[in-house]
Amino acid sequence: MTGKKNKTLPRLQPNYKLWLEHAGEYVLGPGAYALLRSIHTTGSISQAAKDLEMSYRYAWGVIRKIEAKLNAKLVQSYKGGHHGGGGATITDYGLSLMELYDHVNRQFSDFIATLE
């Protein structure tokens, strides 16, 4: 302390932004998790992208970057034929990744709740 009169701190609250890394590189954070969750819910990459206000191309880019870093398929897409009806599903690996992110995120959230 410097001998100056101490000011009362405002009520501060802890917060965090969680992301998962592999080999020191970003792999999955809140935005990518939200994209995978939305694909899982809607069964569609285009609908998930629309719901999250991102372009279809950007959404695919996010997925491809994660897949490349982990050398694993996260999303399986399929075409619907002449009348449309294509869609996408999250692979078992992708679901495991989502579960890990969700588990760690809940642990952090629960810990922060104990501080309030």
C-alpha cells in the first residue's frame, strides 16, 4: 500500500470465458459450442447458422477448423435428394466434446456461485 487513503471497491463479481485447447491451441469456446448445440437441436447446419446469426459458410469453417485440429469428425451432413430434406447430426465424438465442455463449464459456474 502506498499510504494513500483506501477507496472502497465496488462490488465486483468473478466471471470467466471458457475454451478448450489441444496442444496449446484454441479448439472450442462458447460460440463453437453454441453452434454444435444448435446443430444437434435443429438437425441442420443452415438452420443453426441462421439461429446464431452467422453465415452457413462461416459455420462450416468453424466446424472444419475444429475437426482439423482434433483430426476427428464432429458433424455428419447428408443431402436430401430432389425435394430437399438434408440435414446434419453431431457424431459421437462431437457429442463427447460437447459433454466435456458442458461439464467443465458447469463446474466453473457452480464454483462461482459459491462465491456470491
